[in-house]
Amino acid sequence: MHIFGLTVTEFLAVLSFLAGTIFGLMKYYDLFMDLKRAVKELNKTIASLEQRFDNHEIRLTRLEEQNKTIFKSIGGKRHEEN
């Protein structure tokens, strides 16, 4: 018996090969989509951390300026010269 000019055994071999190839491609496509989602989530997390870092940096700068002002108001000028 012949199917598309191939014997049944050859046809099953070609069909199995194609099915395996398609399954493998779908598996790796799904893997890459998961990686893409993970990278997108990491980028969001990094952006959030950068924003928090900027906010903390601004806050620290303000606190440093407040400390300098308080230090100057209690007579700390002679210590700043050193």
C-alpha cells in the first residue's frame, strides 16, 4: 500500500518526524514567550527600583541640607573649616 508514493512505514516515519519538529518548535516558542514575559516583568521591577532609589536620593539630600543648617545654627562653623 502506498500513500503519496511512500510505503506506509515511510509515511509514518515522515509524519512522526514532522509532528516531532512541530512539537519541538511549539515548546521552544512557549519557552521564549515565557522568557519574554519574565524580562518584561524584570524591566518593570528595575524601573520601580530606580524610581524608589531616586526618591530616597532626594530625601537624603534634603536631610543632609537640614543637618548642615542645624549644625551651622548651633555654632558648628569652626568644625567645617577642618
